[in-house]
Amino acid sequence: MPVVGISHSARGYCINMVLETMKTYSSEDCLTEEAVVTKLRTCQYHYLFLHTSLRRNSCGTCNWGEFGEGGLLWGECSSRHFDWFDGNPVSDLLAKVKELYSIDDEVTFRNTTVSSGHRARPLTLGTSTQIGAIPTEGIPSLLKVLLPSNCNGLPVLYIRELLLNPPSYEIASKIQATCKLMSSVTCSIPEFTCVSSAKLVKLLEWREVNHMEFCRIKNVLDEILQMYSTSELNEILKHLIEPTWVATGLEIDFETLVAGCEIASSKIGEIVSLDDENDQKINSFSFIPHEFFEDMESKWKGRIKRIHIDDVFTAVEKAAEALHIAVTEDFVPVVSRIKAIVAPLGGPKGEISYAREQEAVWFKGKRFTPNLWAGSPGEEQIKQLRHALDSKGRKVGEEWFTTPKVEAALTRYHEANAKAKERVLEILRGLAAELQYSINILVFSSMLLVIAKALFAHASEGRRRRWVFPTLVESHGFEDVKSLDKTHGMKIRPNGGGKSSLLRSICAAALLGICGLMVPAESALIPYFDSITLHMKSYDSPADKKSSFQVEMSELRSIIGGTTNRSLVLVDEICRGTETAKGTCIAGSIIETLDGIGCLGIVSTHLHGIFTLPLNKKNTVHKAMGTTSIDGQIMPTWKLTDGVCKESLAFETAKREGIPEHIVRRAEYLYQLVSAKEMLFAENFPNEEKFSTCINVNNLNGTHLHSKRFLSGANQMEFLREEVERAVTVICQDHIKDLKCKKIALELTEIKCLIIGTRELPPPSVVGSSSVYVMFRPDKKLYVGETDDLEGRVRRHRLKEGMHDASFLYFLVPGKSLACQFESLLINQLSGQGFQLSNIADGKHRNFGTSNLYT
């Protein structure tokens, strides 16, 4: 977690973040107060420092906040622990960090700040909560519809960070191009191992990387190389370079990345023992419990290739054999003697047991007294028995016995194990030190895979929801998109009944578009906005001694101050918290200001008096939420239409929500009286000048808110795959020919089999399609199935015991009915060709494929 420092200057607020683990820092300036508060609420930090510049505001008071005490930032920080600091906001913050973590003054921190360029401004707190980018009670989570439910962790955090801090137009275009490639890819994709960059750096720095972490790091590197060697994924890998640069601050070109991954992967592969190597078996002897050797040797075996530890490995094997001999000579005769005695119930018992707490193998005798067995077979060994002692020299218990020879063998075995374990740790520490030289490659690669997993997940979910990629255009103002064809306008279907849902939908779609993501629309053309702001209903703030209208005015002041002719501004029910006449005039003045700026936006209101104000406007037009009459009742159409609407669905809504009928009838009567008075006034003063203005849909009239595959496994499995693929193709092609001969219309003309290797998943292009698949189990048996959710089915199969390394062959078919035919056909005919199937009984459940069996 970073150390955060916040300061203020004439350019606005600045937030500096220092990562002690990575020895890096980054700065963002020109931020609004709301943007800083948003970052604080969405960022987990270790320590917070506030610069004294926050105290020095234009009023010259000692309070702090944009308008003195009571500002958003003041309210946010007053409930948190923080310290003040003075001096240079960056260098003095770094000095504080070095002092906090006891870091030498000579240690340097790398600046990872990426130039904002023409990057859009971060979302305000109000906007991010109202569209669900930040968890908010009563607001559906935006992240939950952008990604599948099984996507969590680092990829989700990346998408959230992307939404809260939209990228530049160039990076957004690159992200969109990447998602388009991902959506259409047909080859299998890696699992995308996600490793925290900060954790990786800290483990390498402290030399505490264990065997499993090294394997995960190698998976990261190998998956980068897999993308490089696969033609379809190679282009995606190239597209991901620039977004990864923005996320890490590291400029690494494509060739350097690939070369670095090859070197680092090779280093790990030379040292670390991988999953498919089985040359380091745990020792096992007949008279010694296997759990003893398992507990002692599993702590170091299988971590390092044997060639690097052969001497200590051999020493442990010899020590284990010596222990076996000692136990056989000293304990086995005693056990045999006791078993030979036929005693009544309650007689003595004896066995060789593992004392787990003492890490020893001893003789355990129940109701056994050695000095009573003199003069019998086994007497010599029985005389050698003595009570076993723990590491502090205390007797373990009355039942545990040992001999000097066994104790000497145990000591030798433990010493050999300790040396082997220390050698393994020493080699792993050395490897960690070597990989320090490749730390930038590792950090870059781990972040690239996080981004890849996030974007692949989004492309799959967007495809499942039938979302579209918008046309993203770089804009210098909205006059340059006025001539575009209206058919490219954003078409969305809000999930609620009116204008509030419309505004949220437009805001979310525009934000997704400028982030390079898919949008919920039939088609969309979206200008690259330099800021997107959504203002909804305001509530009072008793802690800051502010009414709801004060809070609204503060937020609108911030919105107006940050709006340009390239901004999107959405305001719902403007000036609703004050007296109607003055609120109407303030709303009209704000609309005039936004109209003069030339931004794109919508301002909704129930202040109908605004339509009679003499406003100076050039680009503002009237829009209304459409309604229709059905059986005498007014019903919404959920569409935005031209014109002015002075009616509402207030009475209908009141009835629907259970307001007593007599109250609603009285309200309707009062409304009729008021309407009659207005009509009478209009008749008596026919020449009264009327001025008309908005719902402010600025520029919306004429402008569109547009809106080498890595297959693991032995050669036998590869051969089996080839044979099965050949058989599947022949069987299914013959079936297609039979159907055509019977004059049965069929969209499928050719079977194209594709492979999903171990630790791979199907591409997003299969989402929503019917498919038939063959699973290759580790026991060489086949499982044939059909599904409309191939990725989900693959994941469920691999969750079963022993199936995590299963690979698959599949082909797509048009429709579930045909998929069921091919499933039964393959189950029946593959078994007839000699292939072993684990679900052969499933073929009897259908009538397809039971004829023309191969013999």
C-alpha cells in the first residue's frame, strides 16, 4: 500500500503516491477537490500526509479546504489519521517515507509518473458513486456488469482504476483495438496468472520467494511467451504494451519484453523443479510409517532440480536407509515377540509408531514392561529398550521406547534433512538475487497479464450481453461532429422508468467509450470527452453545517469550473432544494453558462418556469421524456423526444406506490384548480411575451453522443489428441453427408476442431455458441459432451479431483439440437473404434448415432 501526500497550488490539488516496496513514486496534479476525495475513498494506503499548503487558502484563514473549513477534503480527512508536512511536496514526502521505513538516504525512488497529456479528468466522487463505479447503497455496481461473476481480484481493481481515471485518447483507442481482437480470437487463451507486482518485488528483495511463487512467476513469463508464439495472440500482446506502460510507468518495448521473459523463464527453469518432474520421490520403507518420511522430506524435495542438490539428496537417502536398518534390527524382533504371545483380553501390545510432535520413529508398547520379558526370544533387543526423551531430556511417556542405535540413526537422518533444506533455501535465495536484475521485466509482465485477463473477461461478458464497440472520435469541440449521420447516434434502453436512468445510462456508456470498453447500445459514436460529470440529487450535510441546496451549489460550482467545450455534463433536477422562483432563475443562469461554454450535456428539471425566462442561448434545444395514453392512463415510453413536457407521472406514481386514493383524488382536484387559473391568465393577457428554453440537451440536435501453442503433457497424450481429432472429423463429416443426402437443410458444412490445452481456456468468440467437446482425462479416457457455455463447462470439469490438467478438443455447431446429435453420435462411434470413454452410458440416452458403427 502506498504512502499518500496531498498538497495544493494555483493549478489545483496534487496527490503524490509513494510505494516503498517498489521504490517508486507518482504525481497527479490539477485535480479538483472531489477527484482527490474519490482517490482517497478508493485507495488503500499505509500512511497519509497533508501538506501545509492546504491551510493557506485565498481567504487567508488558518482553516483548510477549498472554501475553508467544511470542504469535502476537510470532511474526508478529519475522520482519518494523518500528519502535516512542509517543504517540497515531493522531495520532503520521500524524506518522510525514508524516515518511516528506516530506509538509507542513498536509496533513490524512481518516478513513474505518466504525462497526462490530453487525458480526461478523473471522475468526481458524485459521478463515480451515481453510476456504481464505487460501491454505493441502492446503486447497481457497474463493475458487475462489465466483468463475469468469476472474475475477481487484480483484474477487477484494474478496471475500476481505469474507470475512475480514464486513459488518454491514444491509450483508449489501443484498449478498444485490443478488446476487438480478443472478441474475435479463435485460438485457446492462457489462464493469465495474476501476481501482485508489489508483492513480487518485496519477496525478491527480501529473498523470500518459495518454490510455489517461483512457479507462478515462471507461469507469468511463459504465458507472455505463449502469446508471443501464437499468431492471433501475438498482435494482442503488442497492443497491450502501451496500456501496461501507463499502468506501471515502465517503458519496455516489445522485443525487450520477449527477450527478457525468455531469459528469466530459462533461469527459473534451470533451477526450479517443475510439476511434471518426478525424480525426487519420498523415501519409503516397510517398517517405518510413511507419514514420517512425508513430513520430513516434503519440506524440501520437489523444489529444486536434483542435479543441483544431488550430494545432499544422496546423503538423506543413505541416512533413511540406515534408520530403516536400525529400526528393523532393534524394534521388529520386539514387535514379533509380542504378536506371538497369545494373551487374554488386556494383554500387552506393541508397534512401531511415528511420534509426530517429536519428529521421531519409536517403539510404542501398551501394557509392556521390558524387564518382565527376560529369558524369552527377542530378549537381547528388549534389554536395549529405554524410555524415549524429548528435546529437553524429559521422558515423553510410559508407552514410548527407543534404543541408542535408533536414536543415532534418527540424529543422522535429521541432520541430513536439515542440510538438504538449507541447501534448497540457499539456491532459492540465489535465484531471487539473480532475478533482481530482471525486476522491471517481471513487474511489466505481471501487470500486462492482469490487464490481459481483465480485458479478455470484459470482451467475453460484453459479447454475452451483445454490447458493441463504439466509434471513438477525438474531438476539439462538438461543432466538428454536428454533420454526422443521425443513424450513428447512441441507442440505449435504460433499465428504469425515466430521466434519471437515462442520465446514468448516458454517463456510463460515455465513460466506457472513452476508456476503450464495450457499451450497452445498438450502435454508438462517442467523442473523446475531457471530462464526464453526472450530478444527481443532493442531500444535506449536518456535519459540515450545509443544507442540501448548499451542497448542490458547491458541486455545481466545481462542475462549471472544470467544464470545457469538450466536456459532458449531466445534471438531474437542477436547483430542486430551494424556493421555486429563485431556483428557476439560478438554473436558467447555469444553463446559459453551460451553453456559452459549448459543452455537450443534458440538464433535466421540473421547474417549468424556466421555459419563460429570456435566456441567451445558441445550442440549447428542448427534449422531453415521452409518454402515451393507454386506456385513458398516461404511460411512459422511456424515449427521449423533441419538445417541451410540462406534465409528469406524479399521480400515477403516487397510486402505484400505495398513497391512499382519497389523497391522490384531492391532489388531482387541486391541480385542476391551478391549471384553470393559469389558462384564465393566458386568455386575459394574450400579448404577454413568452420566452422558451430547455431541458438542456446541448448540441444533441444534430450531434450524436455517439454515444506455437504450449501444449503440455507426454507424447502419448499428443498422439491420442491427433487420433481423436481425426476420428471426430471423419465421424461428423460422414454424418453431415448423410443429412444432406436426406435433403435435410444444414448450416454446418465443415467440422473444424480446436484444442484447449492444459491451463488454457476457450476464446471469447465461443460465448453464446453451441459446441461439442471431448475432454482428455489424465487416465487417457475420453469424456464427450455438449454445452452452450464452453468456458463454464471447462472450469467445472477441472474443479473435479485429478482433472485440473485436463485438455479439450471442441467444435462449434449451429444450435443445441445438432450439438446433442453429434454428442450421442461420438459417444457411440468413438467407443466402437476402440477409444475408452468414461461416459459411454450417456450415448444410450438418445437415439442418434446408434447405426453404422465402426467395427
